[in-house]
Amino acid sequence: MAVVSTSLGGGAVFSHLTHFSGLRKSFLKLDNSNSNSNLTHSLFHAVNSHLRLASSNKGCRGVVTMASSGKFFVGGNWKCNGTRDSISKLVSDLNSATLESDVDVVVAPPFVYIDQVKNSLSDRIEIAAQNCWTGKGGAFTGEISVEQLKDLGCKWVVLGHSERRHIIGEDDKFIGKKAAYALSEGLGVIACIGELLEEREAGKTFDVCFQQLKAFADAVPSWDNVVIAYEPVWAIGTGKVATPEQAQEVHAAVRDWLNKNVSADVASKTRIIYGGSVNGGNCAELAKQEDIDGFLVGGASLKGPEFATIINSVTSKKVAA
């Protein structure tokens, strides 16, 4: 992987600068200069830009109260995995787990198992769908309507996931149309955004994320029931996870974009969660970051005890406060 995982507080200067090189084009040339004065000048602008983004919202939101509900948000995306038996075991594990009370938890089973999960899973955990159609049902072979999802008891739907964008070929406008209809019919939307590895290496992380975010902003009637999930595509299912500092930088930038392009109120209230190889070992450090308001979990959500650990990482948020 071309992105170097480093700490903001340690390591060589060039490692620190490389940490930001996938985010802004102006940073790409920082390690090409042998001039101390040029390096110092560039470093000043890099740090200044980072601090502006990371601190842009400090006046309007508390460290622990992350959204209007005041709750951490953790979603489990089961993708195209599971059988009746394996899902029964997973549900049993989740039902027996001790979960922190101040966390909103949802799981998104495959469509064919939604009814099974809804009828057996504790009411403590809400049900999400992994996709929906752009409008009412009808002659749309293979699609699932919002009305059908609500009939099964779904409260949320995951939209814009990178696997829908890059494998199925869904574009920003199509995803925005889905989100608008789902929200208008009372389903909450987990709105996914994120860049490819080559886009990060080209310094286009913010450009890509903001373009995807704008498509949602242009379409949705309200942000009251929207959770934004930042999922760098290069970290999904690869075992490569963004460092806490890398994730925080993008989350802060997303909140800054909302503040400037939607409203300060939406920026303050909207939960921004992280996804991309989140597991029981890295969730605590990620959760400590101010603008990480929870997680969208893939593979680790298929393991009941580990998913419970991720849910309970909200305690790290409290400690960080």
C-alpha cells in the first residue's frame, strides 16, 4: 500500500508529510525539495491546513455528544454472507452480548434473511437493508422497494457503498435519488463515501468525497435521519486500515464541508462514522478521534463477540473526553 501509516506526533518529517500526500495535491511535492527553507514553508502550510480542518467544528459540538441523539452509531454490514444456520448462531451471539446502552446499533443482513433476523434478534439492535430502489415497487426485476423493506421492519438502508459504486456501477445521481426516496418514506440512510487508492495517491481524496457528498446534499430533503459513512475503498476488506489520524482528517474535512455547504446545524448534528477493516483490535484508538462518531463494520460484524467489542468501543470515546 502506498499510503504510509504514521503518527502525527512521531516519526520522521517526511513520513509525517507523506501521511497527508493522498489528501491534497499541494502536498505531493513536499518530499521533493532539499531546501530547508522550502520544506519549512511547506510544512507550515500543511500543518496550518490540517489544524484548520481538525478544529473547524470545536465551537459547535461536544466531544462525547456527537449528534442530536447523543449516541455513537455502529452498523454491521453482513454483505452477501451467511446461511440460515450461521445467521442463527450470529443472532444468538448478539442476543447474549452485553452492549453499552448509549450506542445506536444496526445490522444489515442479506435481503433473504432480513425476516429471519428481525424475528429473532433483540429489539436493542435495529435492522438495515443493503440497498433499495429509487421509488415505489413495480416492474423492476430484482429490485427491492422501500415499502417492502419497511414492511419487514427495516429502519435503515445502506446506500452508496463502494461495492455498489465500483462493481455494480451505480453513479452519484442514482444513489442520491435512492437516498431522497428512502428518506421521504421514513427510512434512515447510511450514506457511504470514499476514495479509491489511486485517487488518494493522486491527491484527490477530498475532491472525490466532496463530490459524492454533494450528490447526497443535492438530493436529500433533510439530514435529520442521515449518517455519513467514510469508507476509503483501499481499506475495505483488505486488512489495511486508515490510521486514526488519517480517518480523523477526512472526517473533520467532511464536517467542514457540511458547515460551509449545508449548515452549521447539520455539520454539528450529523454523525460521521468510519468503515474499512475495522476490528476489535483497532476500534478503540479510532473511536478516540473527535470526529469519528462510530463505525460501519464489514467482516468483523459477522463475529458476534468481536462486533460487541466494536460496539462497546464507545467507552474509549468517553475516556478520551
